[in-house]
Amino acid sequence: MNEASLSNISTDSNSCFLCGREARELSVEHVFPKWLQQRYDIWNKKLELLNGTSIPYRDITIPCCCSCNSGPLAKLEKDIASAVGEGYSAAKDLDSYVWYLWVGKLFFGILRKEVELAHNRSSPQEGTILPPEAIKFFENLHMFLQGIRGHHQFMGKPPYSVLICNLHEFEPDRDWWFADNAHCLTVAIRMGELGVIVALEDAAMNEESLGRYVQEVAGRKLSIVQFAELYAKVVYQTQLMKTDLMYVTSQNPNQTPPMKTDAFWSGELREWDQKEFSYLLRFLVQKWLRPTTDNVSWYVPPDQVPTWMYDSTGEVLVLESSEWQHRKS
């Protein structure tokens, strides 16, 4: 990410998180929109932050100018809310760029909130969870999010991956899951029957590789365990990238939007290490397993790790909801 960013990123409480402009009248933007919090009853539930503390979803708010909030952001939320409300088929048919922008807004919005929150509430002088200067690392993402406002677009192959999955629903109080990785810029969201995984800067590598698994499943329902395993593979594969993406961004001669970006990547990956992967797999999957599966062997030398995505013959594993409920591993 060496290309100089053209975004107007600001951590000032008097400036809009999206356009960066100071505004006399600022609205409060819920990073996780109210419709989403109400639909999945997460208003009082908590999200874990980078420093290990947690915050109620209702309190994850950031400043936003009225122009952005009532205009392009409102349209983005309307498009996503409509797709989520209609279910998997509508979500799958929604342009992946819309998913990218929405998930990118969630990801960046959390970081923007962490710039405001004290790392140690009992010692505010120690600074914030995310130092204001650290958010500069995400300048490219912030620039790309100007696509929400119609001020940016990608040229050529998009530098991101979006995977949409159809999920079984079991308990109503477990129909929401949000996981992100700030280092790899990846996000997984489970919203009832809908599972969305986005790698924000992976040169579309995961969509081209792990996307084949989603194609093989062909819209049939997966378990949350399979979804979590798929996300673990996305995170780990992104982590294996040897070099960052390079961006070349240009503006029109008259300085009018949109800015246009071409992305380039060497395509080099470190070798996949099953033992290394097993730690991430366990971290993301174990919480979804039944107590009877606590004795899972997460790594057996030289290269065996458990999988719920495939059966013993290597075929995609697709089971009915009742079969998953009675399955021991």
C-alpha cells in the first residue's frame, strides 16, 4: 500500500468519518445500523475491541455529516437492508461492490471508534485503543470507501473478495456473529440464514480460490461451523500474502470525481502450514462445536487438521439441519 492516498481521513470529533469535512451540524452514525441491531437483537450485546475490552453495539457511534448520512449512506443501508430482509437469494444477487462498501464501512467505523476510546479507562493519559496516527495505515481503504459517495471506483479486477453463503438457523439467540481481523482486513458476518465474508484487500485471491467451494455448494445450506472454517481459511490465506497490493490512483484532469484506482499484486504466497493454520481454525471454530466434540484433534503431524467443509472422500459436505444437530464432529 505504497501509493499516496487521496482520502481526506480525519479523527477530529468535529469532522465526518466518511468525507472528512468539518461540519457545524454532525449526526451520530451507528456503525452497526439500527435496523441491523433491531433485527438481530444486538443493541445490548457487546463487540470485543482490539485491546480485549468490549463495547455495546449501541454505543459504537461515530460523527457523520448530515449530507453523507442522509444521502449516500442512507442509500447503501437501504440496499443492504432490503437484501438481508429478502434472504440469501437476494443477498447473493446484490452487486458484490455494494457488500464491499458496506462491510468496509463497518470495519473502518470500528477502527474510527477505537481512536476515541481510552486504551485503559482508569488511566486515560495512556492514550486511545488505536492511536490517531495508526489509522493512517487504513488511508487506502478510506479512499476506496469514497465509492459510497460516488467519488471513487476501481479499474480492472477489484482488489477484494466477497463470499455469500446460505446458512442453517438453529437457536434464535445465535443468529448473529461478527468477526474481523484488523491485520488481514477480513470480516465475517452471520445474519440468520445469511453468511457474508469479505477480504477487503486480497487481490480477489480468496474469491478465485475458496470461492470455488461456495460455487460447489451451489446455494445449499451450510452449518455455522462450516462457515467459521471457511472464514478461517480466508484469514489464513490472506495472511500468507508475501507482498502488499500496490495501487495507482488517478484523478480527472479537472479534479472532478471519481478517483480511479488500479490494483497490482505479485501473486506470491508463503507456503501453507497446517500446524500454523490449526491454531486459527480452533480459535474460530471451537465456539460453535457441541460439548461432545471438545476432544477434536486440531493437528496431527505431519499435516492433518479437521474439516467440516468436506467429507472423508473429499466431497463437499452438505447435511440437513437435523443431521448437523445429531452429528458428533
